Amino acid sequence: MTDARADAAPPPLTAWAEWRLGWRTLLAAGIGSATGLILYSYIVSMFLKHHVAEFGWSRGDAALASMATLAAGLLAPFIGRLADRIGIRVVIGVGALGFAGATLGLSTQSGVLWHYYGLIFLLVFFGMGTTSITWARAVSGAFDRTRGLALSVALSGVVISAAVMPLALNAMIEAQGWRAGWLLVGGVALAGAALALVLLPAAVGRPRKDNAAQALDLASALRTRAFWCLVVGMFLINIPSGGLMNQMAALVSDKGFSGAQVATVMSAFAASVAIGRLIAGVCLDRFPPPIVAFTAMALPAVGCLMLLGDGAILWAVIAGIVLAGISQGAEGDIGPYIVSRYFGLPGFGVIMGFVNAGVAAGTACGGILFGQTHDLRGDYDLALWIGAGCFLAGATLFLFMALGGRRPVSVPATETPFN
């Protein structure tokens, strides 16, 4: 006769035990996610004026690379499915190599626009393997009781890299030119991925064998209000977020600030991302996720309005950028947290891929909106007004998640991510 006690599930880990056993996963995720595609989104605008000056492009021409970002981003569910099926290690490794290869191509470009767009497509496509599709999956499998806080800590590594990288990149570009800047971005991605994979415990992110359950999870998600509110909400808020990040350096410098002041503003943005991420992580473990999401995503609407006009008041520009950064940081926690709680871990990668596709689509539309608006009007004011409305509309959609549909479920960690 089988001993019932032997068949019983082990008791859940305490919060302290999760952190004591999962620190290597947190550190690996922090380093890996901070040096790949996420970091690129913080510093891409620093190349804009250099490309325009050397190749004679307009800002709108350069911003049309967002279409390549969109095309690659829509393939995020494919990347997520691969992570679910073959494990995150291979996806991360190949992703970092492809990302670095694309930056090498960008450093040698000759100004042919289709060449530039193609390289951006490859950079984003491979770079998605270094994002929350993989790293948030590892953290969610290791933490249950304090998953929100763990995600915020792990994914806050980009705050350090995004605060330091603009300064290092500005120095590199001034000393060696913008081509050397692209090489620096690729080198950081390769080094970060290699170190992170060495740190990551061997059992983390292995492929699950219940592929039928993965398909069922995705089919179930597609029939819920929560899924569509999450994906469409992420799309809407990333229209202004993507536009601001794509044009941030140009927008700030247009107000008369020096290169060093622009780098300072961008560093302040990175620091505010950390604040927003940590606050959101703590709140997600204590309050209903839709309420947390609404509050965080409504804030940057005010930030957009503070950036209107040609005034060169540094504190006002920093305040507007900081409000946008707080929301950006919270977004990084809210997506993976809601996916893990509402839909579970078996198909986390593919469902998170759909969320990231919404993010990529919004980012692409935002880049085009801000770039083309500047070309037509000579400023970003109209884009900022539209952005404020998008932030409010997206925030409201997150509230609708609480109205019927699938309810959050507590999905304990199903892996043994420690060795």
C-alpha cells in the first residue's frame, strides 16, 4: 500500500527560502535581461542624429525602422513557443549571438535605408530571446509567494545598465564615432548573456514535456477578457512609450540642452524605471493586479503634457521623463506577473510572446508617430497629446481585466530550479 504521505506534494517554500535558494536565478536574470534588447531600447535614440547627419536621412526616414521592429516583434509568440519547447538556454544563447551580429552590421552600414531596416529587424528578432520571454519565465518558475517582488528585482538590472550605458556610449561616440558605439552595444550583450548563462542553475528553464497542456493554455487564454485587455493595453501604452524612447535624445536636445545634459536626462529616466519596477513588484504581491496596472499606466499621461512646448527648463523635462520611466518600469513587472498568475507557467513563453508582440507593435507605431509628426510639424507636441490619450486608454483597459473572465490563480513554482 502506498504511503499517502509520500505522494503528497511538498509544502510550499517560505518567502525567505525562495530568496535563499533562488538568488542565482535572480542574479542571472538581472544581468541577462539588462544587457540585451531591453538595453537597446534605452539607448537607440542616441544614434538618431548621427545617422541623420551622416547619411542625410530625415528623422521620419530613420523612424520607419519601427516597421522592421513591428515585423520582428510580431514573431515574439514564435520565440516564446521555442522557449517552451526547447528551453530558455538555447534561445538566450542564439538570441545574444544574433543580436551582436546585427550590431556589427549596423556599425558597417553605408546609409542604404533598406539595409538599415533589415539589420534592425534582425536585431529585434534575435534580441527577443534576451527579454522577459525567457528571463521572466526562469524567475516565475523559482518564486511564488513573492513573485512580483522577485520579478521587479530581477528585471531591474536594466536600470543600472541603462543609467551607465548612455554615459559610456556618449563618451565612446565622442571619442571613436557612432560606429564604435554600435560595437560597444553588441559586446555588452554578448558578455552579459555569457555571464548570465554561467550563473543560471542547470535545472532552470528546461523544456516542459506537456506540450498538449501548453496548447490548451494558449487556447484558453485567447478566449479570455484578461488576455485581450492585457495585450491591447500593452499595445496602447507602448505607442507613446516607444515614441518617447525612440526620439528621447532628439526631443530633449531640441530644447537646447547639451549632449551631457541629454545623457543626464536619460540616466534619470533609467533610475525612474527602477523606482517604478520595485514599487510595482511590491504592490503586485499585495493588491489586485488590474488596480496596480491602471495606477502605473495613467501616470505618464501627465509626463507627456510636461514635455510640451519649446521651453528649456531642465527640471520640468526631467520630471516628465521620470513619470514616463516609472510607468515603463512597472510595465516590465505587470506583463509577466499577470501572465504567470492568470494563465500559469506551462505555456508562459508563447503567451508572453503575444504580450511582447503587443509591446513591439505599440513601440513601432509610436516610433513612426513621433518621427513623422516631427517631420510634418517641426516639433513633437501633437505626438505628445496623442500619447497622453493612449496612456489613459491603455490604463483603463487594465481595469476591465477585473470584470469577469478568467480570474487570477495561484500557480506555484513547478520546477526545481536550484542545485
